[in-house]
Amino acid sequence: LGDREALAALHRFGLKGREELPVRFLSAGQKRRVLLARLVTRKASLWVLDEPFTALDVKAVDMLSALIGEHLAGGGIAVLTSHQSMPIPGGRVVQL
């Protein structure tokens, strides 16, 4: 992974201007977005996400939902757990 790809992932999740800031100074939502940026830089076909929408604002929830939808449309698999409704395009919900 090069610097260009890492910066693009951070910018995609609204973290432009915070690239040099230590994670400990970020809000809970910003920390979650750092983890999501890291997720998109990986080429894993299976994503296991525990409460992925926690601490995210509405815009970030929409971005993550679209991202998961893109992953599914590309043949990927996403397993998510949540106490919230999950607006995932093309997803299937199994309630336990």
C-alpha cells in the first residue's frame, strides 16, 4: 500500500487534513472512519464487521452502506452484527 492509496482512503472517509494527527486525538467517529479507510485498502473478499455503524454520523453511515453494497456487488461477502437497522443495498438480513 502506497501513501497515495492511504491518503485517498482517508480522504474518502472525510479525514482530509487529519492525516498527521495521532489517532488518540480523534473523536470516536473519526477513529471508526480510520478503521473503515483501512478496510478499503485491504483486498479481502470477506469482511466481518461488529457494530460497524456505531459512533458514525449520518453521512458516514451512508458512505459505509454504499461501500458494503459495492463490496457485495463485486462478489464480496460481508457479515455484520448490529443492534441498529442496516441499510445495505443488495444485502440480506438474518435476525437472530
